[in-house]
Amino acid sequence: MTPTDQDENLKDSAQGLKERIASYEAKHQKPPSPNAVEDLVQAQRGISFAITIIIELIVPVAVGGVVGRQLDLWLGYKAFFLFIFILLGLGVAFIQIKRLAEGKDDLSSFPPRRSVKKAPPKDHG
């Protein structure tokens, strides 16, 4: 075999491989979903809602713990106010989560949308 014959064989093999790859990709390619953007938006809303719930659980309890601990230090108690304010924080957290679940605290309309009314055109005549 001469070097040119080997080059031709390699070119033919490469072309055949490219055709087989293209055929495989065409056969196994998923058609784009007609609702792909809506699916992505729904997934992002779900993640946002989960993060909101986590924050609504952690922040009131943490604030209650800090306030309770400071009151205990200031008034000389061991953990009385810490316990009371952590329980209050848990109560606030569960009330907030209940409001979110019922849809009363809808975050999708924040900031509130304002309708802009256009003034009627003035007559300059």
C-alpha cells in the first residue's frame, strides 16, 4: 500500500464515521419540548418557594434565639427568655409558612404593579 492509498482509506473511514455519528444523533435526538420555557419557569418558582420556606423557618427562630439570649444575659437568667423567644420564633415561622401555603403572602406580585394612565392629548388649537 502506498501512502496515498492509506490517506484515502483514512478519509473514507473518517467520512463513514461522521455519517454514522450524524445518523445516531438524528435518531436519538429529543425533540424540543413546546413548553420548555414554562417548565424552566415552574422549576425556578419551585426552587424559589423552597428557599423562601427555609428562610421563613430559620430567620424567626434565630432572631428569637438572639433576643432571648441577650435578655437572659441582661436580666441574669440562665435560659428562660431564650426558651420563650425560640418558641415565639417557631410560632411566627409556622404562621408565615401557613400563609405562604395558602397563597396569602404571594411573592409573585412584589413589587406591586401599578397601572400607568396616560393623560389625554391636549388641544393646541
